[in-house]
Amino acid sequence: MTAFAAKAHHLVESAEGRLIFGRTTRIRRAEKGPHPHAYRTTPHRLPRPDGAVLEGWSAMPVDGEAEGAILYFGGRNENVAWVPDMASFNPRQAVHAFNYRGFGASTGRPSERGVKADALALLHAVDAAGPLTIVGRSLGTAVALWLARETRPRRLVLMSPFESVPAVLRARPLGRVGAGLVSQRFDCAGLAAVHAGATLVLLAEHDPSVPHEQSRRLAQRLPRTTTVQVIAGTTHQSLPRSVGAQRAIAAFLAGPGDGASAHFASTFMPRSA
């Protein structure tokens, strides 16, 4: 590839990545759980080889003794500054999250290729001890599934998962043309069959962004121990920060998570009090 072609490819990838990832406009806060004083939060800056710097946070038990680790990947337009408060529902877990490039104080421009390399670097940077749980929301489910293929975590949590970017676009009235042009596909369907650990799939009650039937088709590709729950009173945006979703995740992490029994369950979680 010539220098001109490489530059052109970079510009196209960058522009397409911006359209796919969106941008953060505000930080949405989450209601804290029953253990608000059981952890401390530490901010991070992770330099990358190309000069980008990623902004992140870790929440650790106050005694420093974590029994496992959660690594969270956000959705389109999502600033993940709220994520350390997941520890208020999971007081014995270390919780880690970093903003994508161009989000919050993270520098650079996001792309499928870049976010996958960053995800692996994040895992190595936090040096997660104990059983690993990877959590992804919406666009972040593609990152979570890819990293799960590389690292084989004990548990996987997917919120509003999708089959691919083209599949999401085809489900929208004006998206069919773009579906045939996009090069950053984030193909989740092919990755789902590889994960052998326990999986929890959470869906918003009202979600025009990712149709439930697409999320359920993806869930059916997961080979073992998949539970699907619809969280009442939530939308695509509010799902991850809802008390109902956080309680479901906490209950999932409290289980054995050994993937010993294969089943596909679907439940409807009641509206949070």
C-alpha cells in the first residue's frame, strides 16, 4: 500500500468510526447499590503506542482483596465514568472501564481495529486477578465478544447485543444503503459460538435501537448456559445504569458460573423500586 493509499484508508476508517461510535455529550450517573462505601475509585491514563491516551477508572474493595474482576465496554455515545459504581452492587469485585478514543478525556479517533487492540491492552494494564467477567453494552458487546474469544473469561454479560452493524442498519428504514457500504462490521454472530463460559443477556423493555429478535438470535448462537432477561421500565440508554440490570448482574456473578449446564432461559425482571 502506498503512502497516499494508507493515508486515504486511515481517513475513511476514522470518518466511519466516528459515525459508528458517535460521541459523548454528557456523563450519565447510576444509582448506587447497597454497598456504597465498600470500594474506592482510582482514575487512570493509559498511553497507547500511536500516541493516544485512554481515560479510565478502577473500583477496588477498600481492603484491596478482590475475588474477581469486571471489565466493562460501553455503547455508542457512552461515557463510562459511571461504571465504577457497579462495585456498589458487587463489593468483592474489581471493576474497570476505559473510555473509547475520542470519548471524555481519551484522545484519538475510534475504529473497530483500534478498539480491539485497546481492549486487549486494557486487560493487560489492569492485571485482573481472579475470575474475569467481561461486560459489554450495545456496541460494546462486539468488543466484549471479541475479547472473550481471546481471553476465555469465566462469565460474559451482554446488554442489548446485536448481530453486526450491517444487521442493525438493515433493521432501520433508511439504513439499508449504509448496510452495504460499511466496512467496520463488528460481526458478533461469528464470535458468539466461540464463548464457552456462562452468559447473561440483558434487554431493555423499550429498545428501538436494537430489536429484541436480533438480540435473541445472537443469544441462541451462544453454546452454553445463556440466560436472557428483559428489565422492565428501561430503555436502550438507561438499561446498564438501572437498578434492575445491576441486581441481575450481581445475582449472576454470585452464581457458580461454571458453564456446567446448557440451557436457554427467558425471564422478565420487574420494574425497579
